[in-house]
Amino acid sequence: MTMFKEYALDPKLLKNWKDFRYFTEKMGATQGRLISKYPKRWKRLVYDALGEGVGEVERSKIEEALRRIDDKLLSRGGGWDSELGWLENAEIEHKRTPFSAILGVGNPRNLPEVLVGDEIHDGIDQWRAVCQADIERQPAAMAAAVAPLLRGSKEIIFVDPYFNPGNPRFTSTLVAFLQVAHENKAVLPRVLVFRKAKGSFEPFTAECFRRLSRHIPKGWRLELITLEEKVGGEKLHDRFLLTDRWGVQFSVGLDAGLLGQRTLITLLSESVWRSTLTKYHSDNRAFDMIGTPVIVEGIG
């Protein structure tokens, strides 16, 4: 199960500002819905689909919005047959790697995966956003729940005060998360782990080098940052997976549990995501940093 739904969106549905605004305002990782960048020149197809009745002011608004829409898009490869239209290509691509749904102008072949744009409403299961999920506390299930979040991000931040590089419960989930993030990556993301100060710093550093490098994809770097609570400040306890675009909270932890155990994942709203990112990863963080970051190079 994934927290994020990926939609193939027919460029012809965005033919004017009213429709463009409706669909794009419904999209975004903080709402659990993402637009598949299918094909790669999807933005160009949106430009081309603008109706003849679109005036210069309206066209300029759409063009400006398209320049700022990247945080709502999810990159995808996929084939493309220039002899076919967008909908036919999307239907073929869906058979290869399914979308959550295909949003089209029509549904001439009456396919269940195709939703007609003018008929979409929140009561449709394929369109209903998922803001929370109760999943198995196992590495594969945890990574699958946030896979689109990881694949589409330039910066990935793990916040777990109790992260222990010597404990397989933590390394097994770290491996699962990084394996998903590594899929189809053209640009290597920056990966950080924030943990709570516990015991001597030197043994922790040695354990990181000894245990983690083989779990990190070759060419990647893992930055481990140790924090401690400020006097009279916030408690360092919550667990998050954050990126440069959105984030989720894990109710129990980022480590794997025993068979039968589950964890609740909650999608952060945009305002909470921004404030949480500031709390841990900014010049105004809510906690003090101890020592310098431990940098581990991947050899996996």
C-alpha cells in the first residue's frame, strides 16, 4: 500500500485556467495525489493543448503555474508510440506499470482505470486521497508506503532519536528505504539521519563506519547528525521521514518490528511539513547539534 496516488492526467483536461486550477489544486504530495509526468514532455503537451479561446492573460497564468508545478509531478519513464494519442499511450503504460487512475477527457473503451475528468468527485475510491495508513511494521511494507515520496526527492531526511547503526531492526528498514529511493535515480539525493545523543560519540561514529557503508548504494553519502534537547526546549522523541517536498510521521518508529506489529503513517500537511523541516533541518532548529556530522560513503 502506498500513501501517494499517481495519476496520469490528460493534458487536454487543462485546456483553460478554470480546469487547470481545479485539477492542479487537487494535486500535491501533502494531499496524497501526484501527477505522473507522462510522457516526459507532459508540460509541453499541456501548452499545446490550450484552446484557441484562451486569451493572452489566461495563457500567461497557465504558463507561469506550469513553471511552478514540479513539486506536484512524479517522474516516470515509460514507452511512447507517436502514432497513438495520449489516452491510448496512457492505457498501454498502465498495463506495464499501473497508475492509480488515468484522468481523461473521455473513456471510449470503457476501462475501469480511466476516470472522465468532468465526472470526478471525492466519493470515487480511485480519487480519494489517503492521509493515514496502518501498515505492517516490516521494511518492505514501510518502504512501499512512501515509495513515490522517496523516488521523487532530492533530499531525504530520516528523523529517529533512537537510530542505532548496530541494530538490524534499523539497518533493515534503512536498506529498504534507500533501495526504493535508488530506483530510476538520475540525480543522487542528499540523505541525512537525525538521532538523539546517547552515550559516547566516538563509539557511535566507529559503529557507523563499520556497519553502514555496505547498506548504502555505491556513490551515495549518508550524513548522520546527532542532536540533543535544549534546556526548556522541545522533547526529541517523534519519528519522521521528510524530504525537500513533503513528509510523513511514523507513530512507532523507523525501525522494523516483530511479525504482527503495525505502525500508523500520517501524511503531514504542507504547513506542518514546513515547520517540522525547520525544527530539524535549518539554522533555526529546535535542538542543539553535537559534534560534526558523520559522513559514510556507500559501497553497496
